[in-house]
Amino acid sequence: MTHSPSDAVTRDYAYYRHIFSGRRLPLAFIDLDLLDANAAQLSQQAQPLPMRLATKSLRCVTVLRYLLKEFPSFSGLMAYSAAEAAFLAEQGFDDLLLGYPTMESSEILPCLDWIRRGRWIAFMVDDVRQVELLEALATRGEPLTIPVCVDLDMSMDLPGLRFGVFRSPIQSIEQAEPLLVALAKAPHLQLQGLMGYEAQLAGIADATPKSGLYNRIIRLLKSWSQRQAFARRQAFASELRQRSYPLRLVNGGGTGSVGRTKRDSSVTELTVGSGLYAPALFDHYKEFHYQPAAGFALSVVRQAGPGIYACAGGGYVASGPTHADKQPEPYLPPGMTLIKTLGSGEVQTSLQSPVPLELGDPVFLRHAKAGELFERFNEVYLVRRGAIEQIVKTYRGEGACFF
Ligand SMILES: Cc1ncc(COP(=O)(O)O)c(C=O)c1O
């Protein structure tokens, strides 16, 4: 199958309303035409590098399988917990990079069994204590080699400002020495990967409406930070290669930095997830625009005044600093807004709509983030060309809740 961004069709209220007519609300959906368009656009942007799928941003086994099958540019998964990696191995997936460290022995042990059975599951490390735990657990069963990946912190420190996240304590090869010594003393572990996730490039919008000065500052910080981050990752990777570590991958990026990160010559693969669903937090970047491929529908249950409607459910707030941008984004009909003093509520969400609505009508919203939406729904409607193609389980629907 070939997919191109031109497969995208204009979406309006009537389009989704017709598709979901008669269905129980709330419901969550993925528009497969738009998902395809996003996957094709990401593939173009990432070229020539392969992309690893960030499972936290997708949280649906059917979608993971679909993307890996249909788009050759996707290869391997970045899991977010060891329990999840074992769950995915059980489902038949291979090439699983754990994007975050874990200290849960009960979750690590099943992964070690999968490694013994031939799957590639790599653990993220940035601390001697994580290495020691993995080594101790490795001695409990049949011999094996556990692949590990070092998490290199890519933040930029400026006077009074950390531009980035607090991810790993390692920003240089000198800071990694104790870890490398611990790895040398751990015969069951092998360093096979390096990851440097430049969250400050990938996760900060730089084309926020009505914020001209702010956007200019962010873009300036991004280009400074990019130079520093690339130099840091290149130096670290080349030092590891000189020391003959069998590096299978150097991973970087996220949806927000695909086009930038691929220009770092040390990077062998990118990670992406959010850009496939394109949630609201990814609406305002200068370098790309993806199609809103995931959303949810609520039912209007009362009218509190002229143009003010309450819907059942909807309080699906995203993680992160608790600003208004973590709330769902009213989508269709166009022009709807949340009521500032109420936000999206635990059992009902009030909306102001310029378009008159009837009780029982659906309204459509988008989550601020990508995979988190599916922690609220057991199933998701997959729609294509104006019709429901399939209703499939989310992670939650599979009983797979990892945090
Ligand atoms: C290590 C790592 N890589 C990449 C990503 C980017 O994922 P996404 O494309 O969903 O923004 C994340 C997201 O937090 C991450 O933690």
C-alpha cells in the first residue's frame, strides 16, 4: 500500500457525526486516513533514518502492528515500562528498547526470560545501581546477555535556566565513567545503545499563536541548544565506538525534532509517537503540521443557557505542568471553547458553542497528548473513508495498565 499526505480529506462536524451516529458516547477514535497521512509525512521527514515507535504515545497493539506492517520506515518499539516490554514480547513484538530505567525486579525478570528466548530487549541505564540490579537478576537463571543503552542527558544549562528536562545525570563521557566501570564488572550486560533525547527541541512549541516574542526566543534557544546537543551526542558516540562497544543504535529525537535530529550524523534512528495521532500540544510548531488523527466524542446532556452546553465526561487532562494547555481541545463543531473557570470536568464538561446543539448531539474534542487518551477508553474506533473499519482494544482494554 502507498500512503501520501494527499490521502487526507477535509474533516468537519457532519463527517464524524455521521460516522458515529447511534454509537454510545463517550467514545475515542482514530481517523486512519489521517494517521496514514501523518505516518507518510513523518517518513518523508525522517528519511533516510528509520523510526522507532514510542509506544507510550500510541497505547494500542493493533495500531503498533498496523504501522510496523504498512510503513517500512518504522522499525522497532520504544517501550515505557519493563512490564509493557514483556507484554509486547508476548504479543509477538521484537526489537524493544526500554526508553526509561526501571528498578522493578518483578517486571525485569519476565523480560530476561524473553531475552533468553531470543528477543532483543534493551534496558535504559544512567546509574550504577540500575546496572547492579540487572546484573544480580541475570545470575538467577540460564546464562544470557542483556543489552543496555546509556541515556545521555541533552539539556542545556544557562544561567538561571535549564532548557530541557532533568533526565539523566550523564552529560559527558567523564560523567559516564562510573557507569562504564560498573558495566565492565557486569559480565551479563552489554552496552549496545546510546540514547540522547533532546526534549527541549522535540517537546516545546515554537509557533504559539499571539506569542511572537516568546516564539522567537524559543527558536533561538532551540538553535543554540541543537548545536550543543548534537556535539555532545557525537562526542559521546564516537568515544563509545573508539572503546569498541558494539553499538547497535544511537537514538534521538521525538515528533517535534525529527527534521532536526536526523541532521546529527551520529544518530542512527529516531523515535516518534505523538506525531501519528497529532494531539493538541503538537499544533503549533514552525517546522511541521500533522493532521488531528485521534479524538473523542462526548454527548451533550444539558443546556445551561444560550450557547452553553454540558457534556457527559471529558475530564481527560494530560500529564505535565498543570497549565491550561493540558486540557482537551474542543475540536468540532468549530468555535467551541471550554469555560475557563470550569475546565473539562470529572463527570461533565461545559462548552460554549457558537453552533446550536441539541441534547444527545455529539461534540468532538482532542486530547493534549497522544497515548494518554487511551488510558480513558477500553476500545477505540478505527475509521476510514467515512466509515467505522474496526473497533479495537486499547492497552487499557487489554487490561494492560502499566503506571
Ligand atoms: C526517550 C524518548 N524519545 C522520544 C520521545 C518522543 O515521543 P513523541 O514522538 O511521542 O513526542 C519521548 C517522549 O517523551 C521520549 O521519552
